[in-house]
Amino acid sequence: MGTDDGYRLKFAEFLATQPVAKDVTAEQVLRAQTRDELGISSLNMIVVILNYIKEHTNDTVTLRPEWVPRMVDVDGIVAVLREIDASKVAQPQT
């Protein structure tokens, strides 16, 4: 499994915890090219990303406006998750 598939699975696992996408399966995420194919609206995708940030970074990362247009396709969403995780790692430890 490649890195993209790993992040797609991570995305799918997180989606399963979200009320707006709880019926989306990992198989659908692995096959989908666009957010629309998953039945997730743009507003709901922003909510999912905000929830991901809260859960995975303890709100140490903020939503960046340049991420919003990238959340149209699954590859863009996966890239945003990767950036969030990388930003979290870069945060100084207290």
C-alpha cells in the first residue's frame, strides 16, 4: 500500500467517526476521485477538516483558506491532511 492509500485509509477511518459521513466506507474513499462522489458537501468537508484539526492537533493548527479549493477532490483532501499532520509535528513541544 502506498503513502496515498495510507492517508486515504486514515481519511476513511476519520470519516467513519463523523456524523456527516458515517456511511462512507473505506472502499468508497479508496475508489473516489472527488468529494462529491462521497456525498460530502463543501461545508461539511470544512467541518470534517476542523474536527480533524481539533482531534489530531489539539487546535494547534488553523484552517488555511488555500486549503478550501483543494478539498474538491480526494487527493487534495489527503494532501491537506498530510499538511495538517506535518504542521502538528512542527509545533514546539511544551
